[in-house]
Amino acid sequence: MYPRAEIGYDTPEHIPGRVRPGKLARRLILGLVIGVLAGAAIMLQVKGWTTLGSEAGGACGTSDQGVSYGACPRGIAPTLIISILIGIVAVPAAVTMLLRKGWVRRGVVAIGLAGGVLAGQSLFGIWHGTDLTVAWVAPSDSSSQLTTVGAWASGGSLIRVRVDEAVSYDAATGAAQWTLPIPGTDVACSVSGTSSSGTTALIAYGQDSTTCDHVMAVDLATGRQVWSDPVQDPYSGSAATGALAVAAGTAIVLTDDGLAGVSAATGAQRWTLASPDGCTYQQLAASAGSVVALAACDGSYDVVSVDPAAGQAAWQYHVSEPSDSYQFQILSASPVVINDDLTGPRGTSTVREFGPSGAETLAFSVSGIPLGGGTVTLNTASTGGFGVPVAVTDGMLVGATNTGGSGGDAIVGYRLADGRRQWLVDTPDEVNDATLSGSELVFVDESDPAYSLEEVNASTGTLRSLGYFTQGILQSGQSGLYAFPADDLVVNTTGDSGDQPPVAAIKAPAAQG
């Protein structure tokens, strides 16, 4: 018998309308590739333009008329340019294939489009960086005059002290747990710092911010006022922090004559401690049952460790300065770490560490740090009731420098065993807020146009970017950062704007999925 082809029969490849398997596979692969490229181009265009609108108001760089619109969002140039070049070809081709007959081809193109959308999201994430998720925000204040005095993190709660009231928020959900009004028409003007128990805190208040002549104790769990006005002459200055502390069941209040200790539970006064001869107490702090106070003298100052139960000086150390133009700051109460700055063209910044017996175990300079073609100094200025200026953890002193010659800051780490600088990490822009989370210093960098959340390991100096804020949540220079297991909470000085609420929870990157 003759082969069928020889008697006029067509083999499969010669039958009209039939496609050879190899050619069909190539067509399907081509459709898949075009679908992926079209989906990626579309997603990059969507992400690019929405990001340009949310982060830069729809325009960036310099216009043809020379009008500057500010910095462009990260990765916006490759996002828009590459997606346009790819999309010009891929999108029309994908549409054409979807309109042709053949469900198999259409299905493959559709699958490619879906995969391209996911690929575009991933590619945009690489170019632009991770956007931080806002988990919740507190309701806006009714007036810009209702400013924040300070805040505490206690257990799973964030307590914001406003001039007229204290409000506790559930850190996980943002639900208001309790509200405590400031008595009468007085205003809060100062808050206590570190508390060893974390259950009681202090608020100083008065007729205005310069007359803090009343003190109350607050139960942080219930919002109940425990007591008020235990001493007759509290400090009459206007320090936002450093005038009140709680340690080992004792509330310590800075007075015009020295220090006073009262029962944190009852408000009964236990003791008074006069300032050293010729000096005046100006600052105190507590941690883990330890209390340290600084007394300013003529051309010198005293560092005093105070027994919170007995109200006696456990030890006292005198520091002489070449002039009266010095400033000091308690960086840690346990261990005792102090900083003093001498102002002027030949000014210096020195960190001093003290042992349990009061001996100065270490003194080292934190000025003259090379950065941006010049030198900078560790920034130890008080944060005014917000967070920490410098963190002491795991035998390291970690903090931000002041603005360098490059326009940015740096995070620097010193080993407290010998005062040697272990690492220096340059940051893209100025550091706005910082908080300690375990062994990591988490901070906000004023990246333009969107601020970023960064963290640096205190031991190694390893820097990791956590993501970027998608809206203007923070008030530059007027906010604080507080770390919780699930979220990092931002507290603003004023919160009368929807974009800058009183409190905002930023979802921790590890929990964003």
C-alpha cells in the first residue's frame, strides 16, 4: 500500500488551519512574554504616577520655566521612563492578542498580564523602596494650641500628655483607654522621665508653661490621679523634662531649694535634700531604682547619686570647667553617663561615665567627628519630653550627630569600656527622631521628599532601611518616636491636621507581610 501522502492526502502539517506543535509553542511563549511586559508596564505607570502625586504633589524637579518643585520620589525616573518604552510596544501587542480568536492564546496572555502586574509591583519596590503602612491614627486635636508636653510608653499603652489632659492609647489598636484632665484651667508643662516600675508617672502643671507650681501622680494603668501637690515649692522653671522622676516607689521632685522625695503610692513627703553648697540642682533622672542629679555651680557642676529611699547622697563628684559657658545633660542614670558641652569657637563635648562608687571611670570627647568634609559633634541636646537623645545599651553609647557639612547627619557608636568610636554610619539627611528597640536604634531620617524609617545595630553599626512614609505623618523637629512590638508610634507636638495627627502607628516592616 502506498503512503497516504502519495495518493493525495495531506499530512497534519499541510492541513489548512492546523499549526505545527513547535510553532504553536513559540506563539504561546511570545504571548506570555508580551503579557508579562504589558502587565509590568501598566503597573509601573500606575505606581509611578500615584507615588508622584502622593509624595511630590504631582510634580518634581525643575520645570521649563525654572520653577523648582522639590526632589522627585525615589526611583520615579526609571519607573516612568522604562515602563513607557516597554508599554509602547507591549500594551498594543497584548491588546491585539486578546482580541484575536483562540482561547488558549487569550488565556496565556491573561496569565502573563497577571504575572506582569506582580513583577511590576516587585520592581517598583526595588527602585522606590518599601512604603510603610499607617496602622492607625489618633483623632485630630481641635486647636493647634493643644500641644503635646511629653509622652510615655507603658506596657502596651502610649500615654500622650497634652497641655489640658493626658490620654492613654492602646498601642495595638489606637483605642483610647482613659483620659485624665488637668485640673481647672491650668496647663501641663513638664513630665517625669524614666520610671523604674512603669506604673506611676508625674505631671507638673500651673497657670502657664513658666509657672509649674503643682505636681500630680498618675496611675498609668487606670488614668487615676493618685495624689497632687506633695511639696510646697516645686521647681518654678519651665524644663519639659529633668524636673521629675520616679524610682523604687519614690517620686523625686526638683524644687527651688533642692530635691524632695515623696511616696509614689500616697504622696506623703519622705525627705528633702538641699543643693550642694554654692550650687543649684537643675536636672535629675532615674532608672532601675537609681537616681542621679546634676547641680550647677560657678565654673563647675556636681554629679550626685541619690538614694531614693533615704534621700541622701550616695556619692558626689565635682567637675571643674574652664568657664561658666557650659551645658550638661544626663544621658543615662544606670550606668551614670553625663555629657557636658563647652560653647564657643574652641568648644568641646565630653562624655563622662561613673562607677557604682562615684569614681569617674571614663571621660572621652564626642566632638571632632569627621563627616561631609568637616567635623561634627554627637547631639546630646534634650528632646523636650520626646524619646531619647542618646541611647546607652549593651555597653555602647549610640546617637546622632549634629548636621554635617554634607547636609546630613550620621549615627555614631562609642564603646563605654574605653570610649573608642566603634563605627560611624552616614545618613542620607538629618535625623529627626530616635528610639531604642532592643539593641537597635530606630530613627527617622528626613529623606526628601518622603521621610524614611531606619535602624542601626548598636553593637555592629549595621544600617537597615525599614521603609518610607507615604504621607506627612511627622512634624519635623517636633515629634517623638516610641517602639512597640508590632508598631512604632509617632507622637507630634501639635495634632490639629489630618496629615499630621497627634499620634500615628507605623506598622513594623516585619509585620507588614
